[in-house]
Amino acid sequence: MEIAPFALERWFAEYEHDADIMLAESGIRSLPADRFDTDPGDLGYVIPTNGDPALRETIAERYDRTADEVLCTCGTQEANFLAFLALVDEDSHAVCVTPTYQALHAVPRAVGSVTTVDLDPPHWRLDVDAVADAVEPNTRLIVLNNPNNPTGRYHSAETVRALYDLAADNDAYLLCDEVYRLLAEEPLPPVASMGPHGLSTTSLTKAYGLAGTRFGWLAGEETVVDDAWRWKDYTTISPSSFGQHVARQALGRREAAILRENRALVREHHAIVADWLADHGLSWHDPVGVNGFVEVPAAFADGEAFCRAVVEEASVVLAPGNTFGFPGYFRIGFGLPTAELREGLTRVGRVVENAR
């Protein structure tokens, strides 16, 4: 088993800790711990290791499923990882829609074979027929991230249904990473609620502002969840007891207020970035969530050259599109605190204008 270096994480490792402003962060700003009861009691393992049954039942209701069809994990990253291990092996194949978070194609490629299908810039539309053409007799998974990271494209209900039907017709699964779904003003139904061939992964990180809880989950068919749980015993054993404790609160009576507050922040920041782009003659596909994929200013060779100039001249970190396989773009995250966003944009603007 060999896996490619995680290009985006290596980029962050090079620059993130020394720069003043992280304008490539892909989530919403973090909530303070004092909004929650932070005493989970004894800090032992969560028992059973797939998560507290009552909490799994609460989560399962969102998908019209049972508690046995939910596996609690240490973030979405582990949920995806375990789903891939449960479904993909050296004799199987996956189709992955790109650009996307590298783990969504690198992990299944490390254990099986993968065909990628690119979204079509600049509007990042998905050609479902291209996905169908990529399906092979041994295809076990079609992998989607919706809303998409890095482009912010939110594929329609019709597109997602077409992908689900394609997976079902080929006795495969549609796995959708839905970490940004609840930041949409009108979220689509989750894929795991669509039927037996749907798998959903998500966490408290991106929409809730609770990355430090490291709490996520996989929802889907019980046989897949059981196989993923079997692998989990060899990874983190159980979810974090602290994360589970906060998750009960965040997914309970506090949830509506958290999401309302975070969506309002997204609206405000989206408008700030849109105005900044217009002022500097830059363009993006109008995104859903907190990420935008912006065309690189004409004065720079590619996304990496631009982002290096920005971090070296302005001490602001952006994410080069090269790390997603699209060097003509860079990713900007706008979920950070408002003052930092405004300062970061001001600094990046100077780099853009000075290069003209």
C-alpha cells in the first residue's frame, strides 16, 4: 500500500505556522469552548467503540436510518478512510469527482484503482455521462464532495440523484462527503437518506466551527458500517469522549442557533470577498460554503507562484490550485474571523496591484 504525499498539507506545513494570516482555512471560525459544558466525566474509551447508542440514534434520524447504520469517528477524514477500507480492495474500482480534497481519491487509489472525472471550469459543472463512462464492472464507489471543496460548487438535487441512480444500477455506492452541506441556506437532503446505495460522511468541523472536537460520522447501509467499524478497531478504537460529549450538545438544542450564526457569518464574508474580487478584477464561480476557487492574476505563472508571492511578501497563506490539480486557480477560505479576513484581503490586494 503506497499513498501520495498530501500536497495541500505539505504546503501548509511549509508556511502555515510562520505566516500572520491563514486565508486558506477551509472551515468556519472556531467557537469558544465556554459555550459548552466541557466536563465529560471520566476520560476513558467510548463504549461501545462505534459511539454512544443514543447519540448514534440522534444522528441516524437525520438520514431516516437506525443507530446501527451510523459509525462515530474522529472527524470526516476517518469516516472517509474507513468507508474506503470497507469497500475498496485491489480488485475493485472507484470513480471520484475532482477537483476535491486529495484524501477522497488518494486513499482509494492506495488500496484499489481510481478513475477521476473533472468538473468543467469555470462554472465547475459535472457531466454525469462522463461519470457513467468511467464506471467499470468492478466499480464499488462513486465519490462526491458536495458542496465541493475547493470550488464551492453545489451540485443540484437532480445531479446527485442521477449519480445515486448510476451507483444503484451498477450495484455500487455513492459516497458523499457533506461537511459543508449545513452551511447552505437550503441544504439538500443527505445522500444516506436517498436509499441503500447512499453513504454520507460529515463532522462538526466545517459547518459547526468545532474542529477541535475531532468528531464525525459515517451513515449508510449496516453492512458497510459494520465493516468500517471492524477497521476502526485498528485505527482510533473509539471516538473522543470529549468530542462525543460536545457533539451531544451541538446536535441538540444548541444546533439551530449555531447554524444560524454560522450561516450569517458566511453571508457577510461571502459579500466581502465578492466585492474584493470585483475591485481587483478577479473572478470565481460563486461558491456555497466557505471556499472559493479564484482564477490566478494574469501577472503570475500559476497558483503556486502567486501563493508563494503572497505568503513571502504579505505573510498570508492561500492554497495554490496546483495542490488540487488545477494550477490556474487558488483557493481562498473566508470562514475566519472578520477582522482577519479584511486584513488578509488588504494584504493580498497589495500583492495583486503591485504585480500589475
